Amino acid sequence: MPGTPTRSFANTRLYGLYEGDSLDAALLERELNYKPGQAKGALAQRFGNLAGRQVRTVGEAFSDFTKILGCSINSLYKNMVTDIVGSTHLIVVDARFKRDAVWSLGIVSALEILLKNYPEKDISARIVSSMMECLGLNEAEVQAEARAMLDYVEGKTIDDITKELETGEGDSPIAKIAAAAKADEFWMYSKFFGLGLVKIGEIVGMESNMDDGSAQMEKWMTALGKPTFTCMADSDQWFRSKAKLDMMETLMKEIEIREKKRMADRLEQKAEMAIKKAEEEARMQADLEQKEKERSESVSN
């Protein structure tokens, strides 16, 4: 079309792909011939040896979980359990993932709260064990790490935890975790690390609500020198989920109370009917005896 500007690539420079002001086909081809794990960046140098490694899909992980569990899941909990298995699988297969005591505390405390009202307690315990096994986690080790962290933070204050996260100095479990995170440019945050921090916050005096939780997570992730947004979002989602669970628990208790009242009313009705039946049978028996007596007297006369 007349007046339409034309674009020429003759002197285009693709910054970062090659040197010089003109296209060099051979150099450009070499730069574009990317091979997984063989880049020059720090990430590829550290994890490049894992290129091509076979990783289970989420579907395969859940299939393994189902086989290990060996029983059906209550319909009210099935979607939640499916989501936890899938999301946690994606966390643990990431090459950057490193489990620590804060993460262990997060997953243990989250599962305890999410499954505390599960109708069959034995099935609830099997769900947790099956989940750990299918994800390649040692349940005993995870539980032990969670208990150790709970024992450590008992009696501490918010300022104590903040200082340890900020400095990363000392031999305490939190200081060691902070130091490792600060030293690792590819340190990976995941949801259960955030929930572990939330649990620690609740123990050391943080108000257990969305606003205070989000504000405290922002301070602690900033102290770690890590991005804050995802942890704050996870904290908000957790408190929303807990509020729904609390509402569900209240509703279930109300239903249970109503059902017990109905059962009591039915038992009372049955008891009243039984008493009336017994009284009626006694009256009929008395009438029969009276008639038999009158008949006997009539015959004798």
C-alpha cells in the first residue's frame, strides 16, 4: 500500500543472541540450537545433569496414592485430598525442593486441621500415610521434624523468630534454615513452608486471623530476603479455608445435636407407646380376669 513503511532486517541486532551489527547465520544457528541442561547460566550449571530425567505425572502420583490407600475417600473430602496430592507432588519433584523442619511442620499441621473431622479416624490416618508414601516422603521423619520445630518455638516470641530469620546466625533450627535459604539463590518457596511459618506465628503470639497473618508473613519473608507475595497469598487462603472448616464443623455439630434430639424424641415416643401398650394389655387382662370371675360365680350359683 502506498505510504506503508517497510521493515528491513538487514541491520537488525538481536541483543544477547550474537555479537556484531549484521546477521551471522552460522552464529545465530548455534545460539538457537538450544539443548536442555547445556545453557551457560547458573541454573543450568547447577541442575543441568537432571535434563531428561523421567518424572511421574500428577495422574500417576494419584494413581499410586489410590493403590496404597486401598479404600474409597469420603465424597466430602475427595476433591481436597486430590488437590493436596497433586500440588504436593509438583512441589517435591522440583529439583530445587529441599525439605526442612518448617515445611514438615506446615504439611503436618495442615493435614491435621483439614482431616480432623473426617468421619473414620483410621481412614484419616491411612490417607496421611498413603500420601506421604506416594510422594516419597518418610512419614516418621516428617512427623519428627514437625515435633522438633514445635518444641523449639514453644516459649519464643515473634521478635525472637524475626531475629533468627533476619540474621541466620546461631545453631537453632530456624537460624540454620534461614542461613541455608539466604545462601541459595535458587531456594524454592512452597505452600507448606508458608503454612509452617503460620503455625509458628500462632504459637509465638501472632493473632490467628487473615490480616495479622498476612502482615507477619510479609515481615518474615522480607527478613529471609525472599519474595513475599506468594507466602502472603497462601496465608490468606489458609485462613479463608480455616474459616470455612470452622463453619462446617459448627454445622456438623448442629446437625449432630439435632439428630441426637430426634433420636431421643423417637426413643421417648417408643417408650410412651410401650407404656401405653403395657397399660392396655394390663387393662385387658384385668377385664378378662373379671369376666372369668363373673362367669365362675354365675356357674356356681
